[in-house]
Amino acid sequence: MERGLYIAASGMVAEQMRQDQIANDLANSSTPGYKADRVTQRAFADLLLSNTATGQAIGALTPGVAADRMVTDTSPQPVRDTGEPLDLAIVGEGWFGVQTPQGTRYTRNGQFSPAADGTLIDQLGNRVLGGNGQPVHVDANGHVDATKVGVFALNDPAKQGENLFDGSASGQATGTVRTGALEGSGVDPARTMVDMIASFRAFEAGQKVIQTIDESLHKTATQVGSPNGGA
């Protein structure tokens, strides 16, 4: 019975991690270029149960589940027109490169603006890089030459926060830059809300299991073997 408590608790912990991921996705459902996550779950290795007296195998029992890893869907999303000259979107594969204090990072969020020195920067003040690795400059009319903006191929992209990714760049990607447009978020709000409800129901089920086991243990401790049945 105590094993049942651990099994139910492990499921609740896994669902809590899943709910955190879903909540973060929902918060970014309108963030340009955001890439949605998925938490995968795995079962612990089964335990073989046997009769303590005869040693005969009874069957297997899983000790519960755990959150395995976070998987990010980096596939390109539909592009929408904004009419803003410094809004840029990559049509197809590729990533914008930006120079951060931690080194070069990559993003699909092309909501850029001009810096005081005339270079193109992202919302965090990081300079956007051209294909040659140098900053991109904004002209006197507040426009940029889309062909000068770098579109980098990226191997094994990994989220670093603030809609930025790390990874190993491998030259120029096949995507093209479109001005006056932004890539949409990779979050489907309707599907994500359904996932949130399903995860919450699974969490509730774990709570009910623990409550039931707790009540059974209480009765065992207070009533079983009592001459008057616990009265």
C-alpha cells in the first residue's frame, strides 16, 4: 500500500512539471517566433513481485512515472503581415543570429528596432547579425536590406530563455527574410487548453488515490485488530 503512495505521488510530480510547461506555452501564445514545448513521460523499470514464502513469481508492478525530457517543436509557423519595416520573418528554415553578452544566440522572433548607433537590435538590445557575422545597419529611411540579414542553419537548437536558442551553426539556411511580417507563435491555444485540462484531471486522480490510501491506512491503524472494531 505504501508503494501505491509513491506511484501516485510520482504521477502528480510528473503532471506538475507538465502543467508548468503548458502554462509557459499559453503565456507565449502571441509571442512572435515562439516554439512550443512538450514534456515526455516514461515509466520506471517494472518491479518483479514474488511470493515471499515460495518464491513463485506473481507479476510485475511499475513504481510510477517520471517526466523524461522537454521536446521543442522548432518547425516554421505561418507568417503574418504587420506593415512595420523592421519586422522581419524567415519564410522556411533558418534562424536570425543575435550577439548577446553570452555569445551568439539564435531566434525566430524578428520584432526588431533601430539602436542609437543605427544598427538593428532585438527587444533585449542584442545586435542582429548579417550573413558575414557583422551587425546589420538601418538606413536613413528606417529600413533594412533583407538580403543583408543572416539566416543561419542551426544544429541541435536548445532553448536558453527569452525566446533565444543555442546550438551549432552550420552556414546559411534555405529560408528567406520577408520584411513587414512576423512569424506566429507555435502554440495552438485551443489544443494547449485541452492539454492543461487533461493534465489537471490526471493530477486530481493522483490526489484521490493518495487520499483513499491514507484513509485505508488510518482504518488499518485504528480499527483492524481492535476488540471493539475501533468504536
